[in-house]
Amino acid sequence: MRGNYPGRVFVDHLQRPHVAVVWATGRWMYLLGEVTTAQQKTSIKQFMQDTVICDCRKQKKNWFEIYTSDSKHLDNFFLKEIDKLRVDKHYESVYRLNVEKFLQVLRANCHERSDVNFKFETFDILPKGGSSNRKNSAELKKTVGVVVKRGDTVISIAKNNGFIFGKEYFIDIDTLIVEERRKGYATLAAIKLISYFLEKNMLPLWETAENNIASKKLAFKLGFEPIDTYPVFEFKIK
């Protein structure tokens, strides 16, 4: 993970790999290569059963996701040949910030909110109680986020989620209280976080499912523009 985010890499052959799975600990898996031979299919199924499902159960999760590229071979394999798991496929997109558009948004939203407080806080890249494979010191790294509170109640959080590549990072945003959504708190938290990292010459990337209309609207509102779309397979443990 380039030393920025904890994870593991699995390959079908150490010297001449044809299939690789990069697993960002506690988050997603990225599969590279084609799964076409019977041996490759057996290896992937065994990997899911012996490693992935066991890890999910330790984390008390009943699902996991694999990000990959469009492939008829993978569609047929994951959607038709996987037993004991329910498999669905959807598409996700990555958006990159248009700085000029963002600066216009910043100027239009420079006022403060008197009903809530905005505070910068540090977060563990991995949540406490996450994967039991926390062996690498990189897993102890912290990340920065903006927390929106009313009193002691956390309403929204916008943070750098720890995925950093060069000068780019992924931003995570969530409004935890349903009744407080669509009131502008997530927008202002994101503006503060993006502004903070722009001063450090770092640009945010936004990732969301294609059917997540609210997330896409917020991305466009902040000045993000789409740059890539790819399939994601979601596996639910029966």
C-alpha cells in the first residue's frame, strides 16, 4: 500500500503471478488479472473461504467487496460460480476536484454556522477493534478530519480516509444523524477539510456508487468531476 495504508497482497504465483488481490485492511479488495483456469477459480474460492470469510467473521461483518475491471470472465465466475455467498454487482466512480470550481463554492460559503461547532480532530486509519492482522507499524498512523458537533453530539464527519497516492487523497463524508441531513453540515465540513489540505498542496478524490444520488450531488456541488468508473462485486455471507 506504498506505506500509506495497511494491507496485504495475495498472488497465485510468487515468481510469475497472473492474478493478484490487494486487500486494504478493514476496507476493500482490488483484484488484478483474469480468473479463467480451473486452478485459478479454485484458488480464489479457497482464498474467500479460508481467509476472507474468516476475517469478516472476526470483524463481525457479513459482507465484503472486490473492486476490479470490466470482464466477462469475472462476471461469469463471480455471478454464476460462487457458492455459499450472495453476489451482486454495481458500479462506482472516482471524482477529482476542479480547484477553480471549488474556490467559487468556498467564496459562496465563507459564513460560519452558529448552531454547531466545527473542529479538526485526528482519527485512527483503522477503527479500533478492526482486523486482527495489525502487525505493520503503518497501521498505527492517524488521519485528519473535521467533526461537526452540536454540544457533545457528533452530526457530521469529513476526513481524509488514509488512502494517499502522491498529492492525492480520498475523502470520506458522513452525516450520522438522519434528521440532520440535507442541512448543509456535510458541505461545510468538506469545505473546511478540502481547504486545509489545499494549503498543503494536496487534492481530494471522491469515490461513490453510481446509484448514490445524494453523494454524487454533493460531489458536484463541491466542484468534483468524474474521471473513472469501474465495477464492484459485493459478497454477502449467507
